[in-house]
Amino acid sequence: MNQANKTVLVTGSGTGIGQAVARKFAKLGFNIIILGRRKEPLIEASEILNEIIKKEGLNTKVKYYPGIDVADEDGINNLFENIKTEFGKIDIVVNNAGVSGPVKIFTNSSFQDFKECVAIHLTGTFWTSVKSLETLEANGKIITISTFFTEENKFEQRPYRFRTPYTAAQGAKNRLIEALAWELVEKRIKSIGTNPGPVHSDRIYKTVYPKAAAEFLRIGGFSGLTNRQIEIATNALLPYLGEKQDIVENEAKKIAANLVKEKVDSNTEIEKYKE
């Protein structure tokens, strides 16, 4: 299928779900616009997309825009000005950009952590959708990747534990999708929300899951350590969670030895943690 006159924009498309979506549209014959904050993944993604275009014998093109943070109003404004100049119009916009946000109990989340997570997931989706209306025509689509359910129970809407900013932003984003769907009817533009489900990638295994495990330990483990000692231990161990078991065990022993050596809190009976 060659849709050389069709163009799709996918935010956060250097890796993961965004790149997978871009690859699918490349096979369908769309011109592809990808963007994100980091340049290197976008270069790699554009090479993959161009290979698909070549293999399929299509006459389409790929354009990547690095250094684009969807939470940056001016950045999004400039992006769409460039798109109007080069492409004229867009047929589909896919709001995919997102971050995991802080992984800790909400009382320990900073104001800035919460603000940054919501800015990308909610505000970024809102403003990208608004600006896309300058390039979308009738029958255009705004597709937003969102989270409807948690892994614990796929048939029940429940928040992710230790991910309050992310969960709050996703809930609000779902309502935003619905509001856009109602308000864009007269423009004949569809607003669609979709949940691809849990994505078990190396990034998730080495970031979100280890951070959640560390938070479990921080708030409920090591009854003989003070909160400060637990914080030190979990922060030091966090980079190694998700690695092989022997690596984790070796690092844990080093951390325990350092706690003993430094005597972070002389009132704690820390000697029993030497082994």
C-alpha cells in the first residue's frame, strides 16, 4: 500500500512503542515524522524506517526532529511551523511521548517530579493535539497512547503503586482524549485513545521495576536500619537492580560493608548486618 500523499507524526518515536508505531506506518506507505529529546535514537530509527521504505519500494520520506520536548510550548510551536512549511498537512498524529516519572510513595515525590511527569504526559498531549489542528484536515486522527489498567488486575482500573504522578497524568489524559473526541466531531477529526498494555523492555526492567523494588525495601524492609541508612542503601543499589543475581549480591555486600565502615548512625545495631 503506497500512501505517499499521507503523513503521520509520532512523538517520542526514537525507541519503544513510538518507533514500533512508526515502523508500521512506514510499511503502510506513509511519510513519517518522528521526534524526541535525544538525537541518537532518532537517527537510528530514521535509518530503520528508510530501510523499510526501500524494501517496500515506496516513494515516501522520513523526517526527524531532535531536541523536541512535548512539554515545551515554544518547541512544539516551532515544530508545527516547520511541518507546515515542509509537509503542508498531516493526516495522523500519534501522541506517544512519555516518561515513567518518579517511582516512590507520593509523600516522597517532589513538586518538580510531579510537575515534570504531568507536563509531558498531560500538557504535552494537550498542546501537541491543539497545534496539530493547524495541519490536520477532515478525516484526520489524533491517536493517544495511554494507560487504562494496571498489571495487577487488567480488568480493574487501579493506580500503579509508587507511581502517583504517572497514574494521575494517565487518568487525566484519558479524560482529555474523550473531551477531544466530543469537541472535534464538527471538524470531522477523530480523537482515539489506545492502551497497548504492559511493555516488558530492557528499559522497564532496569528502571521502573528496580525502582519499585527499591521503594518496597525503603518503606518496609530492614527494620534494624534508620530511614537515612535505607535511603543510602537503596540509592546505591538501584543502578544494579535488574542485573544478574551475582552482581546484585556482590554490590549489596559492598554497600553493607560501607554502611558498617561509615557508621552512619552509631545508635543502630548495625553489626548484625555485616554478613
